[in-house]
Amino acid sequence: MRGYKLFSGSANPEFTSKVGAYLNTTVGEADLKRFSDGEISVQITESVRGRDVFIVQPTCAPANDNLMELLIMVDALKRSSASFITAVIPYFGYARQDRKAAPRVPISAKLVADMLETAGVNRVITIDLHAAQIQGFFNIPVDNLFGSILFVNYIKSKNLANPIIASPDIGGVARARSYAEKLDLDLVIVDKKREKANVSEVMNIIGDVKGKDVILVDDMVDTAGTLVKAAEVLKKKGATSVMACCTHGVLSGPAYERLDNGSALDELVVSDTIPLKREHEKITVLTASKMIGEAVRRIYNNESVNEIFNF
């Protein structure tokens, strides 16, 4: 076999180290610098000729810098004669702009897909795309792993007295139904009206949550407005407890403040696809590194990636 190498951008090197530990391999050496005006400089400081290369780089905040760094690293590896380049993007940024929902707006997710392919990416591994159809924006293989692989066993370990799954909005029903089927639980839906980006107003609960331990499931938590308001309404409707499982802990803007200020949300469970700005007593972090590491191993060995969904 050609052999493979694992590289890391600067967005989440700790996560890459965990992936390397799972694979029993070291992280490749790359010199990442900034010019005085902020331009990114990359030099791969070891040979990658003829190798399969996996670059781990979530495009979390600062999203533009991390995305550009990924593109430049890919170009450096391509020009260093790497045989096959896989971009491991645990959190795929710009995924919320996945369609033309209003006049004169971009489809940024498609633009990012084109940029990655143009740079020289041959395959993408990610977790819980905000919209599954983004896979179709690429003309290369995309492995979209499910966050539920991490969270289902954690939910079982909580031994909740009367659990029920909840979707925080209509758009997340398919994801919530997947959890409900795997855990053999009922499902309720939070119906909300979104006034503008990052601002939401919870309107109603579709289903009965009285005396229930509610588990909200979503692909990401950004400003935490939806989750906090949903938890408040669920508690008012009689829920005993409210826990949220969100794959990507973006947690921007007033997110931590909302969790601090007497939030009705009892626990927020996230993965380590994005490094947390700070620890919080209500936040539990599960590692996705083993799932990503297994995907890397299977792809390199030409084994079925589908088996990971039973991982």
C-alpha cells in the first residue's frame, strides 16, 4: 500500500491528536504561519509523495481563516505530489446557506464545495451536515457521519425515567425521528417562528411532554436561543427535565450567557468537533475522534464506511 499521513490545521489540533491516537499514528509536520497582514503561509515539512493524505480541519470560528487555511494546505499537498487528499471537516461551515431562500442571496455551501474541489480535495469526511443534500453539491465522494452514533449510547446511560425525543423545529424532524427509532421512544416537535437569523420565537409544542424527560436533538447549537426558549416552553408544558444533544457546539455570541442565566435547559451535550471557548457546568463533551478515526482507517483500507453507522 502507498501509506497514509494525517495532518492538522490550526482549528482543532487536539481533536486531530485524538484521531492519531486512535489510528496509532503521529500527526504530520506542517509549518503554519501568518504574514504581518494576516495572509496564511503553509509549508509541509515532510515528504508526502505518493501518499494518501487526510487533513483534519473544522471550519469553525474564525470560519474564513480556517477555511482558507484548509484550502492552502490542500494546494501545498497537491503540489507536493500527494496521491489522494481527503479533507476531514468535522464541522462543515457555511452549511446553513444551502439554498436560495430569498432573492439575491448566495448558496454558500455550494461555493465552498466548488472551492474544495478546485483546490484538489478528492474526498470529504464530515459529521452531521446541516442539510444532507449538501453532499450533492460535490462531484467527489462525501461521507456524512451521524452524530447520533455518539449520543444514543450516552442517552441510554442516563437511565432517564420517562424519556422522549424532541425536534427543536420542523426541519429537524427527520433527525429526531432517527433518534426516536434507535431508542424506541416517542417524538414531539417544537414549532417555532424565526423572525430573523439567530433569533427565534418558540410558539407551540406538538405532542405531550407532561412528566417526560425531554431530549432535544439538533446538528448544532449556535447562539443557544432556540434551545433555551424551547426548554422554557417544554418545562411550562410539564416536562420533568430537558437535555439537548447537539453535534456541533458553535456557541457564539450570547450562548454562554444564556446558559448561565437560570436556563431551563438542564444539560447540553456536544461533541468535540469544535473546541469549546470555555468549560461550563451544563455542558458535557463527547469525543467524535474514534468515529472519524475509524472512517479514515476504513477509507484507506477500502472497507465499508457504512459499517460505522453501527459503530
